[in-house]
Amino acid sequence: LFGAVEFYDKARAAGVKPIIGCELYVAHGARTDKTRTADGKGAYDHLVVLARNREGYRNLMRLSSAGYLEGFHYKPRIDKELLARHAEGLLCLSACLRGEVPQLVLAGDMDGAKNAAGWYRDLFGPEFYYFEIQDHGIPDERTVAEGLLALGEKMGIPVVATNDCHYLAREDSEAHEVLLCIQTGKTMKDADRFRFATDQVYVKSPQEMEALFAGAPEAIRNSLAVAEKCDLTLDTERVQLPEFPLPPEFTGPRLKLHLEFEQKP
């Protein structure tokens, strides 16, 4: 979100509809709980939210800020209580393999997946909650896709096809690995270095996506439906500053005295 306004302006200037959103990290419990898990990190699930309008954009900023200021534990995290307070104007996708619902499907807990999906659907509304399916050549993704397609049909939840995009073209995969080595202090020869399990996380063409999801054409069509439901416009023509309430000692004559003091060389 740090570059959202710049992205918005450049997309509009190029005649492209900007869709602004964020992949959030949702803590398994309260966002204020900083207890370490067995791997020494904080437990969380992924969740994708997109701003449908200005209210959604405001809520997106509130969620992101609270994730850093209140829930930071290895990652900026929110929780379901916070999400429930700031869901208005947002469209939600169930996220990648690391999402709550996909994780439950992968574990074979379809009842748990149904309950979790029902919570999100009721929160965002049936028009604005989608199961997200992906295929980067990872077998678990196909297992999850089959489960989500079946569950979506039973629950009336639409399914949308997406693709993780970490670089522009497939041939950029090796350069991306080098960057990951620089980020993590490893070399390409390190067997235990952090790396992606696939070279498919690039911006795929419509034809590639249609071929990948030939068995679920509605998931391709729904990518357009999602885009049409996101209609955010920002007022970038004027400077906008937040309201900041001042304590009593910084109002009236004492405020004037303080300002005069600050202006002296």
C-alpha cells in the first residue's frame, strides 16, 4: 500500500483501471498475542482484500496501519475482530495455499472449511466473497482447487482464478532467486536457502490462464466480475491531512505563544 497512490495515478494515466488491495496476515488468535509458535514465529493465515470504493480504501488503510501498530509479530497482523469492524467497502478473496480456507481443505477438514468460508461470506456479503484458485504447477494447489470448486457449488460461493505475480516474465525466475539470496544472506549454492517451489509466479497472459483453468471457465469469467465490482476513485488533486485533536494546553493563546517560539531563529 505504500505505493498505492503512485500506482493509481500512473495506471489512470495509462488508461488502465487500478485495483488497490492488500494480502493481509490474519492472526490465529488476537492480534495482540505475541506468543511464538513451534517454529519460533507467529501463526497467521493469508487473506486478500480489494477496495471496492473509497470507504473500502479507508478501511484498507485502517487495517494495514493496525497490523503494524497493534499486531506486528514477525509480520504486520490483523485479527478477525479488527476485520469485522472494517469490512465495509471491501471485496475478499480466500487467498493462496496459505489462506485459512485452503489450509482446511488441504487438511481434509471440509466441515471446518465450510464454517470458515461461511464466516467470511456473511461478513463481506455473498456478492463480495470469492474462493481463489491458483495453479503454479504445485500439486497441493490442484487439490485445493478441486475442493474449493466443490465447496463453492454447495455454498453458492463464486470461484475466481488468480496467479501469484512476483516478476514480469518466466525468464525472470533466476534473477528473482538471486534477489531472494541477497535478501536472506544466502548464495545460490546454499541447499537450505529460501526459494520458490516454481517458476510460474509471473504475469501470465489471458491465453495461458484460460488454458490452465479450461475445466473451470467460470473462474476466468469471474476475474472480470471482480474487476467490475472494484470502482475506487481517489481525490489526488488536493492535499489531504488527517484531523489531529490537540490537548487543551495547545489551544488558544498558549498555542500562539508556542508557534511564535518555534518561528524564532
